[in-house]
Amino acid sequence: MNASLPDSGHPAGCRIEIETRSPEQTEAVGAWLASVLPDGCAVALYGELAAGKTCLTRGMASAFGARRVHSPTFTLENRYGSPPRQLIHIDLYRLPGPSALPDLGWEESFDPGQGLSVIEWADRVQDLLPGFRVDVHIQHAGETVRKITVESAHPDITLPVPPVF
Ligand SMILES: Nc1ncnc2c1ncn2[C@@H]1O[C@H](COP(=O)(O)OP(=O)(O)OP(=O)(O)O)[C@@H](O)[C@H]1O
Ligand SMILES: [Mg+2]
């Protein structure tokens, strides 16, 4: 795994880039994020089909004791652990439209006492995302290679240097 700090225009600790070479490494990035992000923080995931959003989420959920993680389908969200050590996994792929968000308990999902949340297809509700979040972009960079960019969207969230595999 390679990490670089910082990028132009971003103070150190606000943006990191990581390259993973296997699903297991992407899961490890998720587990690392779960261990360093503050309570109440949301992780907004961006990336095309099969980029690795659920894979990264699986790694996050492992830090909350989950063994099996599948994307939520009809409910749009799954929960792992229990508050305050909880991960709320939201997948907006099947969201009919932003008006369906209140039914999902959208606002309540981001209470500090709820733990962490992670949102697949975050770009579908970009204007409604909580401000206390990190944005994680995952891009294909080869059959088993992914470029992951983690960027803090809030001044109170700083990112430590990620582990090197
Ligand atoms: N470095 C890597 N990181 C993550 N996944 C990888 C990597 N290399 C290969 N893969 C494969 O890419 C796929 C990622 O699937 P995953 O379900 O995590 O994607 P997704 O972004 O959630 O897709 P969807 O948009 O369908 O929800 C898996 O089949 C995984 O094995
Ligand atoms: Mg997915």
C-alpha cells in the first residue's frame, strides 16, 4: 500500500491516497478507517459498479464484530454492533429518490451516539450528506488494483497516516 501526504490545496491530514492490490487490502483500509474516525462520522463512498465500496464496508464492519456483510437491498440499510459502537451501512443504489430518505431515518443515522455510518452511492444525495464526514473515492486502476482517496470534509476530522502493508 502506498500513501501520500499531502495534496496541493489540502493541509496535511485532510487527504490521503492509498493503492490497494487485493480485496483484502481494501478491507484493511476499511478496518483502519473504522478504528481512526471519530464517533458520529459518516463515510461517503463514491465509485462505479464493482469499485469495491462494499468490500471497504466489509472491512469497516469487521471492526464492529460483523462476520458477514452484504449490501442491504429492500431496507437500504444494515446495522452492525450496537450503539455507541455501531456501524450503519446505507446503500442508496435502489433509492427511489431523496424524498424517501426520511423513511430511512436519515438524520438519526448520523447522531454521534449511533457510532459510524457508511453510505454507498453517496453522490445520489450529495446535497443532503452530513457535514461531519469523509469522502472516499474508489477507482479501478487495474483488474485487482484500486486507487482510494480519503478526504476529510470537516475541519475537526484529521486523518492519520495509514498503515503500510
Ligand atoms: N483491490 C481491490 N479492492 C476491492 N475489490 C477488489 C479489488 N480487486 C478486485 N476486487 C474485486 O472487485 C469487486 C468489488 O466488489 P464490491 O461489491 O465491493 O463493489 P461495489 O463498489 O460495492 O459494487 P456495487 O456498485 O455493485 O455496490 C469484488 O469482486 C472484489 O473481489
Ligand atoms: Mg456495493
